[in-house]
Amino acid sequence: QVQLVESGGGLVQPGGSLRLSCAASGLSLSDYHMGWFRQAPGKEREFVAALYWSWSGGRTYYKDSVKGRFTMSVDNAENTMILQMNSLKPEDTAVYYCAAGRGTAWTDLRSYEYWGQGTQVTVSS
């Protein structure tokens, strides 16, 4: 049974940092492309970051508004994907979801077969 379990969410002040983790079981992340999405209240789920495998190794792709602030990585030994979020803004407030899949449209939810349950990130003073 495949499971993706997020952790690391919480309440942080603007300008602060959080590190989200997504531990995978039942699959090897090295066999799948990975993504982070988020959903704010009343809004659709949106793409945040992706890490996909190419001939040269893992490569990352980010939503424009998080470039330079968020960094996605994977710890293959722990079978865990990570989203380091710095310089957080109130507009980053959302439930964050990790996902794994074999589709190649990194920003499209339909490219991902497996999803975590989500973790709340709240940026507020």
C-alpha cells in the first residue's frame, strides 16, 4: 500500500521559514517524479514545485512566486521529499500536499497518482 505522509507544517511569522517533509512508503521516490501543491481556502489546488528525473539526475521546477524562496529536494536514503520554505509571506498560507507520479506535465495535478493528506501552513503575525 502506497502512503505519502507530510509533516512540518505550522504557524510562522512573515519572513520566517518552515521545512516540510513527505515520507513515502510502498514505493521508491527514485522511480517517480515528485511535486508539491497547495490549496488556500476557497481556491483551487495549485502547483508549487516539482522534482523530476532526467538523464542528468533530479531537476527542479518552481511556481514563479516561490522561486528563490522555496527549495525542493529528495533524500533517497530516507525515501522522503522535502520542501524548504524561506521568506514566507501571508499569501503562502495554505494546505500543502506532496504527490508522486509518472506523468510529465509537472504543473498538472493529473500527472500525479499518489497524494499525501496535506499539512497546514499559516503565515501570520
